[in-house]
Amino acid sequence: MGRINNKVIRGTFGRVWVNNELIANVKSFEAKVTLDYEDIHVNGEFGVQKRYMGYSIAGTMTIHKIGSEVLRLYGAGMMNGQLPEIKVDAALADPDSAGAQRVVLYDVLFDEATLAQFENHTVLEESIPFTAGSYEITELIS
């Protein structure tokens, strides 16, 4: 049996594509689905039951500031109300793992865009919070 430490997946091998364009400067990426429940109070019981009502998807992508990716996509749309359709494809495939994990997010909306930011003597990053309407799991690690 091999050592478990060699099976722990490293985030170094994560990749993100926005509208099929590889974003090479991604520092970190996280997308989560949150399940929404409504409380059900049953007569004669002290405990609360839950009824599943749906989900919401939110996340954050942090990039090393190299270009103006978000402003290129959203710049004019924020002013004229015509936001582009965005699809995000995120994959993690460590060569030492048993496969890859890949998810595609649809109907992505960026929650904010940095118009200008700088700090002297600092490597710049841009944090991009987002929401999504749906997802598709296309690969799972064994």
C-alpha cells in the first residue's frame, strides 16, 4: 500500500477557463453549492425537520493581475445593462491523483469588478466574487 501523503491533491494543478479561454493567471478558485432548506415543525415533536427547497452557487476566483480580463468582459455591460453570458470550467488534475475533478458553471454573474487598484511595492491580485445559475459535474476523482 502506497503512502497517503503522495495521494493528497495539490492545488497547483488547477485550471480555469472562462468562456473557453484559459485564465493562466489564476491564483485560487472556489465554487460552492449551498443547499436551501425550509424548517418543518411537526406537531408533537420537539425536533425540527427540513424540506429541501433548492440551491444557490457562489464562489470567488483570485487572479494575479496581468491584464484586464473582468473589465474586458463586463466593462461596457455594467453601464449599458447588457451583461455577457459567462461559462466557467474549473478542473483539478494532479498527476499523482486517481483522475480529475471538473465542473462547469453556467449562467455565471460577476458580483463586482475592480475599476482601479494598486499598492506600491506589491504584487497585485484581483478577487472576483461570482454566482452561477447551474452546474454540471463532468469528471470526478476515483
